[in-house]
Amino acid sequence: MFPGATDEREPSDTRGRESDRGGDTDARGRTADRGGANFVVVGAPLDATTTFQPGTRFGPQRIRSFAEPFDDYDHRTDQHFSELGVVDHGNVRAWTDVEAYLEYLTSTLREVVWNDGVPLTLGGEHTVSLAGVRAVEPEVFVCTDAHLDLYDAYDGEALSHAAVTRRILEDVDPVEEAIVLGARTGSEAEWERAADDDVTVVPPEDVRAWTPGDRFTDREVYLSVDIDASDPGYAPGTGTKEPFGLEPRELRDVVREVAPQASGFDVVEVNDRDDGQAAALAGKLVREFVFSHADG
């Protein structure tokens, strides 16, 4: 279970908890329909199309484990994580049929959205973001990523972590544009696709100064963090490392900037090939999203 969350398989005690906000509302005064839940953690350990070092199947549990030492209280927002109505649904067990798995995961996340919750998906490979976007149906897809992920298909597979942003743009009707922060590599064909009007690429050196301005006004937003956007010196536990990436504070600032407008979130591509650096960073970013969304 994600530290500070309630196990969804057990009765939620959020309604009975005394706090400044009342038990069943979030920081904005919203009443949650899911037993007091405003945010629902869902593990998605898909590890089917990883192209270099596998291990993303271990990502959700590592993120939960390495979030254990974090304090419940957030001084910046003056909030306690355990008072914000976060529940943990557990993992949606993955299998080898990627299309069928994504359909099932979509239905799980869509139930969260229909119950007025914000899905927080722990990957798993980046392909699982397609399910999150299908569930939320945003106009804007924002992701941090070392790679463009704009292949039409990779190794003949259209449902691939290397093609996920392309699938989101072309297969999810409400999506109008993708903003890719921190991308620093891609094939010639991907860069050609990135030149189209529905894609904005912000290179690593410009991410620190980036703000959405008024681009999110009256629009639904989904935020995805591919942990490989971070420089591998900070988060080596990921499958396709790419040097010259973002610093953790830059990822944190992106999450803080986008979270208040985002209706769904995921952090993906964490594997088990380091000493927990990537998982710890991912867990911290989940918490930053929750604190910033509730405070926004």
C-alpha cells in the first residue's frame, strides 16, 4: 500500500477522521464519492514492450516501498498526506496481451474518474499512460520524457512504450496536443512528427523556465512522468537511460506547476536495477502531485 493511503480493499476510515477539512472532502471542499477517496493509486506493472533493460513489472511495489520514509506532513502546503483522501487500489495484474490489458486498466481507471477521483497510476512501462488518458479524456497530454515516443510502431508493435505519445495523439479523440518536457532523443521520423502543430517539445535546458501560461484554461489535462526524463545519474533504475536529462527539482517543479489543473497522473518506467533512487524520486513526485493538486 502507498504510505499514507487507505487500502481500498478495506472500509475507508476517511469519513470518521477529524481534520480541519472534514473527513470526506478534499482541500477544495469537494465531496468524494468513493468512500472518502479523492485520489486513487493504481499499480500497473506492465513489462511487455521494454526495449532494453526490463524490470518495470517491479515498479509499482518499489515506488510504494521507497516512499515509506517520507513524512506525512508537507510544510510547503501545510497538509498531511493521510488527510487528503488517498486510497490504494492495489495492482492491476498484467499479462502478455497488451491490448486486452490496456482495455481492462482503462476500465479500472475510468471508474475512478466517474466517481470523481483522480487516478494516480504507478507503472509499469510507459504504454500504460494510454489507459490513463483514455479514462480521463483530456484535451492536453503533458509528459516529462527523455524520448519523443512518437513512433507509429516500434519493432512492428503499435502498442509500445516507444509509441505511446503517438497513440495518445492519434487514437484518443479529445486529445488536441501533447507537450513533451525534457525530450532529448528520437528518430528522424519522430522529430518530423514532433514538428506538427499538435506537439510541443521543450528541451531539457528550457524546462526550468517553462510555464503553461493560459494553455490549460478551460481544458482537461493529464500529466505523465516518465522517470527517464531525469538524468540517469539521479534515477538509474529505468530501462532506457539517456544522459543530459532533468534534475529532480526540475521534475518536481513541473509536477507542482501542472498538478492543480490535471485530472489524472502517472509515473512510469521505474525498474529494479538501482538502489532505489528512481523509485524514491517517483514516490516523492506522486506526493508532490497530491499536495499540489489539493492545494491548487
